[in-house]
Amino acid sequence: MTAQDLDAITEQLTAYLDGELSSEEATAIEARLVDDESLRLRLADLRKSYDLLDELPETPFDQRFTRSTLELVVKELSNSRESVTLPSSNLSAVELKPQRDWWAWPRILLTIGGLVLIGLLLGFLIRFNQIRQDIRDLGLIANLPGWMDVKDVNVAISLSKETEAMGILKEQLKERLVPPIPSSIWQRKNWMDSLSPLHFAKLDSGREMLRKLDRDSYNRFASMEAKIEQSPDSDAVQDAIHLTGLVMDSLPNTKRLDLDAMNPEQRFQFLKEQVYLSAAMYYAARLTALDTKALDEWEDAYFQPAIVRDLQSPRGIEKRTLLSMLWFRRSVENGYELVDQEDVVAALLPNLSKSGRELLEGVGRRDQLGVLITWLAPNRVASSKSIIEEYDRIPREARERIDLNDPQQTRRQVEEILRRPNNRPKRP
Amino acid sequence: MLRVQEDDAQAFEMLINRHQGKIQRFLLGWVSNAQQAEDLAQDVFLRVFKARKNYLPTAKFTTWLYRIANNVASNHIRDNANRREYQLSSRESQSGSRALIENIAFAPSGFQPTRQIDKSERATMIMQALQALGERQKTALMLSKFENMSYQEIADTMGLSVQAVKSLLSRARVNLKTLLDPYMADGQIPTTILADDDIDTLSEQDKGK
């Protein structure tokens, strides 16, 4: 047998042992094996040496190997900066997350984003805090003009009890009166939705005033407002403060400044008279039939004689002219009292309606005459038109001496001319 | 492996757990001690992970894995050629179990090794013989024996033809027999370094018997 033959048969025997021969080849080999003992021995040798390899043990499974291999992989990837994340496995003791630089940019971006977010959040919180502060101060903002005049909780409560005057004012000034503010901050959202542009304008003004207050004044007013909001008659008291502020807005500032020197009792009296005066003036448009009748009877029986006495005017002057003269001459607008005013007014009061009586009693003495004149002849109050009408009744030759450029002079001259007997106006 | 391609660490961990034993045994056929085999095995798995994106599912994973292992082992042998750590013939380089085997082999006749050495020592002796085979014979033999690969799969792994694998395996069995016969007969250790180049020589000796 040549070396090539031996190699060939050995290869076939090996392939036979490895199961790599086709069935035909395997059959052929098996046939030769039957007849050839040396071939059988060679097959046995080949199998024996091969089977010895079975004695080599498989390396036992080693968890430590797995762990150290994963660590090696992580280390290598970190060095190579390969962008691969190995999440944690059941090898809890192994830190599998490598420190990678490619996280740097996302981290920076996240940090910047976070800072921007924090900034926005802070801005929002500051703004929200400001809005919340405004909402919390809403009562004070709405009432601050009134508080500047009222200045005292007890004064405010006392004013709220002057229900007749406050009722008329509330009805008359309802368009300008900010509705009662709910105590709950959450209900204030709906409350704000119900406000008119005029209300918002007043609230803006109140907020500006609030911002200009010093800390002590703010604390004082806020404390008073808090007390009012907690009182059982909160709505009525807040209305009274607000209405008082509106009434005082129509007065000259000099009168408001006088309030600073007053004690609470004096201030209440003063504010009450102003409130009643304003309400009484509005009442002129809603006099009842009872009031009108009483006023007419009283005018003829008491008022006109009293004016004639007071002015020492000649009798027979028309009532309308007389009132105008009184108005101009005595400056009723700035307060005027008849010599025997108390008796004259006392003759009227019992015949007035309850409202009329209360209003007239609430008005200060100096203003009662102005109220009565308004009630008696609201359309006869001196006006430019009435002056011109009076002027027309002056004889033409007498008019030339009148300087129309000076209203005060004109009034005096008209009054003087009309007082002369030959210039008395003719009755219509 | 497909999950490993998606960077699934747990899948990779499972892969290591599943193949670590066989890979280390495979590498033990190339190096002289378990620690070296372990180091090389780690290198194999590292390369597997690095090359995971190149893996094509059309190829059998073990074929791909052992191709990497074979490359790692071959490179290691070439890098350490001068050290001749794997040479059985060098008395000067004897150490550890090899010295033990040799001592046993040269012991007095009253202490004949065939009956006295235990199973683990026999395994060590067989491993020495395996290491003494040439690289390609050794690889083909181990893939056939331990991985139950067909000739075709071995051919795919080693980049050879089926006929070449058939020839390699035939010569590997003959050479293994030649290396182990003296030991199995009278306890002599294998003393010949067998590279693939030596195969013909060995085969000639075998034929002469």
C-alpha cells in the first residue's frame, strides 16, 4: 500500500467515524473492514485517540469571567468612545455604564434647558405672585379712594348704617360702584368677568394709588380692609366706603384735606353730611307726591316769607326771581343759613315722606337751604339761561349800563335794576 | 446575537455565559495555562462585541465565533513565537504540570505512570498532545470534537475546502495517536512539536509502523 493509498484510506476511515461519508461510501468502507483486520485496527486507533479528547473537561461556567469580560468591554468602549450604552444587567456589582464624552453635549444642553426652564418658572412665579397679591388686595384697591377719606373702621361701619342716603347713592351711582368683592380668591375670577370698563378704570386707579403708598400706610389700610371683609355686614360697609369716596371725589381737595385734622367723630359727622347732601340732591328727581305737596304748602306759608325777611326784599317779587336772587346773592352753593332757619325747616319736616325727612335732617344746616331750593324748583336754579331771561325783562334803556362781559357784575346789575319799583317785572 | 447587534447588554451577557466554557477549552488547545486561555477568551468576546455590526445572520453564529477565536489564538501564537511557551520539547521551559508529567514519565518502573496518574493528569497529558498539533489540525479537530461541527461548517469557519478539512482531520487523528501512543503504552510524554509542516513527516513515521 502506497503512502497516498494509506492517506486516502485513513481519510475515509476518519470521515466514516465522523459520519461524513455518503451511505454508499460508508457501505464500501464497512465491506473492507470486514475483510481487513489491519484496517479495523487502524480504525480502532483513530477512534481511540479521538475518544481520549473526551477526557478534556469543559471549562466550568464562571460568573466572574462574565463580569470581568463585560468590564473589559466597557473599558475598551470608553477608550474608543464608541457610542454604545450597556445598560445594567443582573450583575449588580458591575458598573456597566461607561463614562462617555458623548454625553457631554446633551448634558450641557439639558443644563441650559433646565436653567431656562427655571428662569421662566421664576418669572412666572414672580408674576403669579404679583397677580395673586393684586387679587388679594382687590378689596383694598376697590375701596382705597374711600378709605383715604374714611380712614377708620368704625367711621366706615357708622356710615354704612345711614341706609337712606346710602340706598339713594347706590342706586344713583350703580354704574360706578364696583360690585361687592367675594371673599374667596377663586370666586374673584368670575367676579372680575362681570366688571365693566369703567370698573376696571377705577380699579387701575386704585392699584396705582396702592403702589404709591408707603409700607406703614399700606399695612394700616390692608388691616382695616381685612377687618371689614371679615365683618358680617361686609358688603354694606364696603359699599359705604366706596360711595363715600365717590361723593368726596366731587368736592374740592381743600375740603378733603380738612379731614386730616378731624378726629373720627368729627370725620364721621362731616362725611355723613356730605353723603346726605349728595343723596338729597339726587332725591330732587324722585320726590314723592307727598313731598311735593308738603313743599308747595310750606313754600308759600313759611319759606317765601322767611326769604323776604332775610333779604329784606320788597314783597311782590315773583318767587322764581326771588329764589334766583337768593341763590346769587347769598352764595347758597357754598352754604347759607336763614336767620330763623330752624323754625322754618321744622315746619316742613313733619309733612315730608320718611325718606325726605331723613335726608333733610341728615344734611348740615348750612346746606339745608340749598337742598330745599333744589327740591322746590330744581328747574329754577340760576343758570345762564335764567340770567338772560331776567336780562330780557330789563327795559332797553337800562340795559346799556350792564356789562355783559362780567357775569358777576351782570348779576349785581340785574339784581339792582329789578329791585327798583319801576323796573319790577310784569307778571306773565 | 441579533439582540447583541442592537446593543442589548443582557443578550451579550447571555452569549458570554453560553459560550465561555467552550471557547476557553478551545483556546486551551493553544496556550499553556488556563489563565492565558481566559485572557484570550476575553479578547474573543471583546472582538465579538466590537464586530457585532458586521455579523450577518446568514452565517451560523458559532462558525463566526470560532473564526474569531481561531484568529485570536493564531495571532497570540505568532506574537509569542519567540517565547516558545507552547513547546513541549524544551526542557528548559518546563514548568507546572508539564514538569510533573515528565517526572512521572521518567520515574522508576515500579511507579509506572499509566496506572498511577489520575484522571486529571491524563487530561493534562492529552491537552499537551493537543497543543503539540499544528494550528490547523488542532483547530479542525477541536471544532469537530467539541463543537460537533460538520466538515462543511469547519470549512466555513477556517476558510478551507471540505476536502482540505477532511484531510486535516485525518492527519490530526493520526498525529494525535502518534503523540499519545508512547504515553498510553508506557507513560512517555509527547516530545515532538508538531506544526502543520511536520504532518507529512509524522505521517511517514506512522505509515512505517
